[in-house]
Amino acid sequence: MKRNLFIIVCFCVSMSLFAQNEKKAEQLIKKNWNFGALPTITFDTDLGFQYGALVNLYDYGDGSRYPKYNHSLYFEVSRFTKGSGINRFYYDSDELIKGLQTSFDLSYLSDQAYDFYGFNGYESVYQKNWIDDSQPSDVYKTRMFYKYDRKLFRLKVDLQGKLYGDHFKWTSGFNLQNFAIKSVNLDKLNKGKKGSDIIPAVDGLYEKYQQWGIISPEEANGGFVPTIKAGIVYDSRDNRPNPMKGVWTEAVLEGAPEFLGSESSFLKLSLIHREYFTLIPQKLSFVYRLAYQTTLAGTTPFYYQSQVITSVLTGALSEGLGGAKTLRGVLRNRVVGDGFFYGNAELRWKVVNFSWINNNFYIGLIGFTDIGKVTKKIDISHSNLSTLPPDFFNHGAEKMHTSYGAGLRVVMNQNFVIAADYGRATNAQDGSKGMYIGLNYLF
């Protein structure tokens, strides 16, 4: 962890010194096709080191709309050392169909150790010692106790068009997702291991929830979830990747009707408000996001409860609460319920702007705090447990989850954003800390 932070700080300082030695020049106007390409070498506390490659192509046309682009094409093939994989194509444009913002996502996401900490936040007790192999044998259970194997195929299309004036828009779309779930493949993970490195074959929380009847046999192996959505958006941002002013608010309904092949039908509501304030022109801004999501009708499969609904996808995954995209520093998927609230506040500082290799760059720093809480519990009263084991359940314990931290941004042409965040949880039941290196601002 310290080594990663040291590399980030050194990079920031060296780039700042380089920029100060450069001649001050006016921002270059980009035209035609430009691209950002990176070997994917990143780190996420929950996923491990990531390796692979990504390319993001931008078409700025004649440059008259810069930094707005006409078309964006994103390609990524990468793997994480803890067993996850990303195979993704993403397209975004307001020129493909005149008058419409069109987003398309095609992804295959694999995770052989997907995090599962139970339902309803603090009401599911997190036992850190059970996954610590340095503990005595009568305490340690298995490093995979809070894991299961998940593979996700996703085809997603989102559309936005003008509703009234320049800022009110309608949004709609459909999302086809197939979840394939099973127990962690210990034979694969233990291949080549010896002695104490071998992961014990012990039932984890996913298996116990099935034994207790909390997870039904129909849901245990995943399923097909086709959803359609519709909503209203108010968007007055001055820049999509990192606004200095404006409001971005949305109300979205998402439903999974059985006639489309869904395992069970449900209807969810998502409300998200984001606001951006300039404190120092072109340099310092304060931004915040407040969000509420709940199930209005029907029954949501357990494997879909971690999905965070938005009008448009800004990364490979939109799920939590906990982890890189919602509560930084909190364990991934720690806060799962039938309804939840979350919020984020950030100070964003553009430390230095410069031109290099015929492109515009800036280096930014952020400070943040994140909060979240289950507002509607997942009902487990149908379980076959006569009493809730205190090692696993603490009824009535749910309260606000909080974290805080800082981050670094390196941005090319105002659109291609390399991001690094370090967050700390304030409650040991949420874990301790998290380091996340990836792409894009949080919102």
C-alpha cells in the first residue's frame, strides 16, 4: 500500500515540475480522432492488481465543440490477480442519432471471488478473523468465507433526448444481464499450493445462506435479468467528465417484467442528485452526490440487489455499496439491502495545467468523504433458523456507514481521466482501508 502511494506522489511531483518548466501556452483545440491508450496496470484493494490493455478513441470532428466529442469508443481486455476479468466495449455519442445521446455497452465480467457479506449492512456481522489465515486453526475458517464465483454477461443501451429547453431530458434504455453464480472453485485456486497456503474446503456465507433458506434454490445459481427503464434528467453541467458548475439530477424507474424472461419481476426507483460549485475559477470546485434507491414492487433476486441504477454507465460496474464507485475504503458490497441511501462529497483541485506531446493535460487532487445506509431491509424471516446466530446476525445494528480519503487525477484533453483514490472506513465492521486505481471521476 505504501509503495503504491509513494509511486503516485512521485508521479504527481515529477509531472508538476515538468509542467512548470514548460512554456505557458494556450489550450490546444483537438480535432478529428484522438486516443488514449494504456497498458492496464492498476490496483484495487478488493480486486488486486489489474493487467491488460485499454484504448479510448475520441472523435472531436472539426474541433468547434471541443472538449465535447462527437464519438467515443472504449475497448478493454484486462485481468485482476484476485481472479476478476473485464472484457468490454463501450460507445457514447450524441451524433450517431441526431438529437439523442446514445450509449452502448457490451461486457463479459468474470469474478472467481466475488464479495458477499450478507444483507442489511451491520445486521450481518463481519468476522475479520475468520478470513485471516494467521489466526489459530480454531478461529480461521477460510480466506474465501465471504466469496462466491460470479460471471456476468451484459448488453446495455441507454438513450437520452431533449424534453424541455436545454437541460430537461428524458432517458430510457434496456439492460440484458445474465448472472452465473456458484461456489468458489477451490480446486482451481489451490492448484500448485502446498501446506498452509491451501484454502480449506469450508462452507462460506453463500453456502450457509442456502442451507438456512435465506437464498432460495431458484436464485442460488443466478439467472437472466432483462430490465427496461425510463426517467427524467436535469443536466446543466458545463463539462461531463469534471464539471466546475451545474446540476445533474435524475429520477429513474427500472423494471424487470417476467414476460421478457426474468426469473422474478420487480420495479425499482433511483433518485440521484449531483451538484457542482466553483470555488476558484478553473481551479477548485466542491461537488456532492446524494442518492436513494429502493424496490417499489415485486421481488428482486439476491444477486441483483448490489446493482446501483443510474441513467448512464460511467464504468465497467455500477454496484455496491462499498468499494471504488460508492463508499471508498468500505468493503466491496458490504451494504446490500432492498433499499439504500448513499452520498459523496469531494473537493477537486486542478493543481497544474500543461500541454505535452500535442495534448492538453492537467493534474488534480481531491479530498472526499462517503456515506451510505440500508433504508429498506431484505426480509430473511422465511429462513429455517429458529434463532439468528449472533456470530452472523445483529438485528437492529444497521446505521450510517462512513469513509474518507484523498485521490489523484491525471487528465488528458479533459476526457481521458486516470484516477487513484485511497479511502479509510471509520468502522472496523466495514473493513479498514482501500486503494483504487482506475479511470474517471466518481460522478
